[in-house]
Amino acid sequence: MLAIQRAAAHYQRPFTPHETIIIGDTVMDIECARAVGAQAVAVCTGFESREILSAAEPDALLDDLTTLLNWIG
């Protein structure tokens, strides 16, 4: 929620959890997204394996950020 508040302060407009995407490479990042109602994008660029990230059920699981824009649409 702090990140959403900081983004709102920086851009001087509110952001809802629905329009927020949390991108990270750990299960904790996925849990963070779920806690605030945001979408979770896990990226296999860190130390956690694809299997561990997949088990946390992110909205998207990417090998790296090169395909992020394709996922966003």
C-alpha cells in the first residue's frame, strides 16, 4: 500500500489497487500484490525458482521483463 501511496503523491493522482501491478521476483512480492488487491507479475530473474514462483499463483510468470509489455497488452 505504501508504494501505491507514494505513486499517488508523485503523480498527484490516486491509484486504485485494480490499476496497480506489483512486479517482483519473490513469493513475497506476489503476496504483497495480493494483500493490496493488485495484479502480481513474477519474474524469474532472482533466486527463487520458476516452480516456487508458479506455486504462489501470480497473474503472470515471466522469464524476464522483455515480455512485460506483451502481457500488459
